[in-house]
Amino acid sequence: MIPTIKDVAAHAGFSIATVSRAINAPHTVNPVTLDTVRQSIDALNFRPSQLGRQLRGERTRLIGVILPTLANPVFAECLQGIDELAAAQGYRLMLMTTQYDADRERHAIETLREHRVEGLILTVADADTHPLLDELDRAGLLYVLMHNDTVRRPSVSVDNRLAAFDGVRMLIAHGHRRILMLAGTLAASDRARQRHLGYAQAMQQAGLTPAPPLEVDFNADELSPSVLAHLTSGPNRPTALFCSNDLLAMVVMRGLRRARLQIPHDMSILGFDGLAMGELLSPPLASICAPNREIGCAAWQRLLARVTGTYDTSGETSLTLTLPHSLREGATIAAISNSNEKPPAHASVSVERPFV
Amino acid sequence: MIPTIKDVAAHAGFSIATVSRAINAPHTVNPVTLDTVRQSIDALNFRPSQLGRQLRGERTRLIGVILPTLANPVFAECLQGIDELAAAQGYRLMLMTTQYDADRERHAIETLREHRVEGLILTVADADTHPLLDELDRAGLLYVLMHNDTVRRPSVSVDNRLAAFDGVRMLIAHGHRRILMLAGTLAASDRARQRHLGYAQAMQQAGLTPAPPLEVDFNADELSPSVLAHLTSGPNRPTALFCSNDLLAMVVMRGLRRARLQIPHDMSILGFDGLAMGELLSPPLASICAPNREIGCAAWQRLLARVTGTYDTSGETSLTLTLPHSLREGATIAAISNSNEKPPAHASVSVERPFV
DNA sequence: GTGAAAGCGCTAACAT
DNA sequence: ATGTTAGCGCTTTCAC
């Protein structure tokens, strides 16, 4: 059915070796021969099989990409960066998504290993404690993590703690005192932890009391009554919400609007991710921006440096690469006039009794 | 470096055939032998090479996916549908994006052919006139188009003309008379044409004059002065905009807001795609919804039916599959009281002189 | 400049 | 139940 190099050789009246050379090293074959071979290739519509090629040579020029989901544009943006460089450098991408499921993560890694990918770019829930990554090390399969906040493994990310710290400080600078952090129900990720840490540090530095993250069901149409109660009732209701990612921020904003709250008048919102789409919202979403596309590009470059052996192992190049974050001060944040605020009588009391 | 079946055989003290059987048909080998082999596999951390397997057998269980971009969530949503089924059915996906570039489309197809993908799922700009698709037919490579509006080739899509027709009729039902269609600068796609056709038909049916699509630069931060002039100046300015996709609608909405227009009070907006994200906007974006995820799933199923030969060639199953669209009546559409409108003195005049 | 032949990792007859 | 062997499509010595 599909023509092979043999068919071309027969058609052209040369050996398969000559055909192979005509394809891979045209200058080493007689121009006349070359022409004949090329005509046969065209006539048969022949394309050399990468399978044969890969089996023979040691390189597959295949890179595996494992992402939690594409429903969150964060990962689509990263993938764009990867894809751009991969295409330019003649590599192919094999994509698998996991939906944050450990079984699927394991399966994806197995599958990609079987395809002899030369390396892996991936995002997992928790990099430090992930047994599969140890196995990768053991199997000698090179990988680079994206967005995972760890110093123990090769990774490209922003400093999630510092980024959250900066973002929450900005909220505080706008006069907010009662700031709550919201997280998705799948909050057990390393980056979510780091973001909460940054939040807590910013709060404490300002003499405020951090609260544990409030979990919000991402997929529900409305905010749950208990969450709404947290956000809206009582004199100690928060005036600002730090959402652990932009998609969550958008869901929360919709929930608040449906509960007849005005943004930012009744509640300020700060997201995390810096999705391009956030700027198109009304009001434009304030966010702590990660350079997602660049993270993808950097992960690619790091991986390829290691794959091709260009990697500088002198120790000067560290395992992790931290890209700079930035703050997008969107209109979802309002300033609070401090006169409206009644600070707790004693800071110590406030520390012992979080406002939530 | 990477262990092969030979290494396992040597380690276990059996032949490679036995190892192969232990992997692919465990029940045909002695339980004790099986156990020994499995221990060796674990000890060596062996994974069978798909390259060897694929080369031997005729099936690669590889499907190629070619998409214009992942920056538009439409395609990410489709890909999600595909990925879900592919993973469940043990197929692997090779992804390439083209940025609507013909060279990259050609290159992607070549590359995927070389990898002996069993089929292709793709979205191109214009399916009817696409020479590469003829070449696929010629090469005997199975494919299914997504979102391409053609009856000549295997495809899964909504009825873009009818969908646009329904959407614009809804605008008209809300009292709008001067409705403009906006399209991205890369408007030369089959679906964009069909959508404009539906727009034009709805207008004409209502005795209104359709205008040619107004091109908007997708990537610019602001709407161009000339576009803004079209949209805002004069007594004959449009009261509603039909945007050829949701992303464009969002860009346009931002541009209008920056020009101090209120949505929907000063301008109604209708998008096309039904992006999940649109519902999170404020006001929620009215849109003509395509079931993107389902389109991906259906394309997968069609392709696999053909790949595995399950495809019903009795003629009852048509080349194209049209999935139902739906209207999302978001808050970006306001009703116009007809009394505010001054219809053109003579319909015939109006036909000869479009309002733009 | 070209050809013959080995071998990449694996599966599937066929043989024992 | 297990081993031997041919061969999938290709690249690459090594001859000529």
C-alpha cells in the first residue's frame, strides 16, 4: 500500500542505498541518478518512514508533553511556546493530558517512554513528592517541569511565593485589610502552596492575619451558599479576594455578580496567571502575570540543551529557572479609604482570631 | 543505554520470543517463566519500544492533529474532545499548529505522513480549494476536517450559514435594523464565508441591506480609527455587531469600551463559537454556540470508523456531519424600540445604498 | 558513484 | 511451553 524505499529503488532501477543517499545526502550521488530517483519518489508519492529511520538511528526527535488540561488557557499558552520552538527545530510533539489524575500521569509517562521520546515537558500537581519523577530519573529520561515550584528538579516557573507576596502587598497598598485567598478544589499543588505562603507573608508583614485558603468548586455554576456566606456576611467580610488562578477569578466574579455584588465596588479581585483573555474582561482582571508562553519556550530550551548535551553542568546553571512575574493592575481592584476600616483593637487578638 | 527485549531475555535466561509472549500474550507462557520474565523487566526497567512494534505490525495507533492555533480556545476545546477519546482508546496524538500558514500546513502533513499516522484530524482555512487535501486523498491517508464548512470532504461542523442566519434573525427580532458583520483580517475561510452568507440572508429576509464584512485587526490593542468611525459616527451607525467569532467579539468589546461606548446600551454584540469563557464575561457574551468538544469527539469517531474499516460506505452515511448549534442569548444584546428607528424611505434605495 | 549486507527492536510463523 | 528465524523500512559501513 504505502510505498517503501524498496519500491522507489525498483522503480528507479537503483539500489535502496542509493535512494537513501539521494534523500539524506544528495550531493554524494550523481546528479543524473539523483534526478531519476527524485522522479520515482514523486511518481510513487513516497515519503520515508520515520519508523524505519528512528529504529536505525538513535534519535527520534520526539518530545513528549504532559499537561493537566487544555481547558485552562495557561497550559495552552505554554504549549504554544513549546510548539513554536519544536516546529522551528524539527522536533515533533506527542501530547497527553491528565486531568490532574495520577493514573493518567503514570500512563502518559509510560506511553511516551515506549515511544522513545527524547525528553518530556510536563506539569504535575506536586513535583517534590511525585514518585513518577524519581522513576524518570531512574530511567534516564530527561524532563523539565513547567510551573511546578520546586528546587529539587529541573523546572521553569515563576517564584510563586514572591509573586503572590507582591500581589497581596499591592492589595494592602490599596487599603485592603481583610483579604481572603480562594483556591480551586484541586488545591494540593506545589504552586498553590507557595502562593498561599506568599499571601500569608504579605499579610503578616502588614500586621494582618492570614486565613487558610477557601476552597471553591471550579465547575459549579454558582458559588456555594457557604462560600457566599464567607464572602458577604458580617462586618468582617473580606474586601478583597486573591484567587489562586485567573479562571477561578472569573468564576468567582460571575458568582459574586449573581449575588448582586459589584466589582470592584463591593469586592476587589486579584487573579494569578495573567491570561491574555483577562485583559478583555470588563472590568479588566487584575492579575499576577506569569509569562506562560516564555515558560514554555524556556522549558523547551532547557530540555533540548540537556537532550543534545549542550547543557552546562558546571553547576553555574541551576536546576530551576525562575522567570520574572509582573503585576497587571486591572480595574477589578478598588482602593479602600482607610477611614472606612476599623482596624482590630489589638493586633495580637487579631492574630489569634482570623477574621473568617 | 535503554534496555531492549534482548537484554530482558538475557537477564531472564529465556529467548526474546518468550519475553515477547510474556508481554503480549501472558496466558501462553508458563506461570513460573512469566514471573521470571516480569522480574527481569522490572529489574531492568524495560519498556517495549513502540518503534520496533510499529515497524513490525502495520498499525501505529498514531493520529495526527493539525490546528491553526491554540490561542483561540475553540481549537483547544476541540482538541480536548479528541484527546479524551484517543486516550480512552489507546491512540496517541501528534499535534502540529499552523498559524493559518499554508507552508506550515504542508509541512505538518508531510511530517505526519512520515510518521505513518493512521489518520488526520485537521482544520484548514478553506477546505474546498485546498490542494493538500487532494494530495491526502491521493496518498490514501484518511482524514476528517473540523469546523470546515464543505460538502466535498469528510468533515464535522455546524451549519455555519444557518447558525449565522439564526443568530442575526435573533438580533433582528430584538429590533435591530442596522447590523454589521465584523471579521478578522484572516477572513478568507470557508466558515467565515458561510457565516456572512447567513447574515446576508437573514438581513434580506427582513428587508434589510447586508453589508460586506468589516475587517478588524485581531491583534491590535485598539480598534483602528477607521473601524471606530464606521461603528460610531453618523445617524446610520449600526446598533448591533455580529462578530465572526467570540475572541473577535471580546476584542471589539474592549475597543468599544475604550471609546466610551456602553454594551449593550450603545451597541449590541453577538459572537460566534460559544466559548465557555464567554459566559464568564460581564455582561455575558451572546453567542452562536458550536459544540466544540463534541465536534472533536465526532471527528475522532468518524476518523476511527474509517481507519478501522467500520465505516458505513452504504451511502447512507454522508461525507459531512452537521452538529446542531444553539443560541446563547447573553446580556450583550439589548432590545431596540422600533420607534427610535427611522427606516429608510424606500427599501429599494436602501438596497442600492448600504448604510455603511 | 553505486551496491551488498548488517542491524536497529520487535512480532509472528514455524519448529521443536 | 519455548526457541529459531525472517523481516518490517531504513541507514550505514564496507566493498567495488
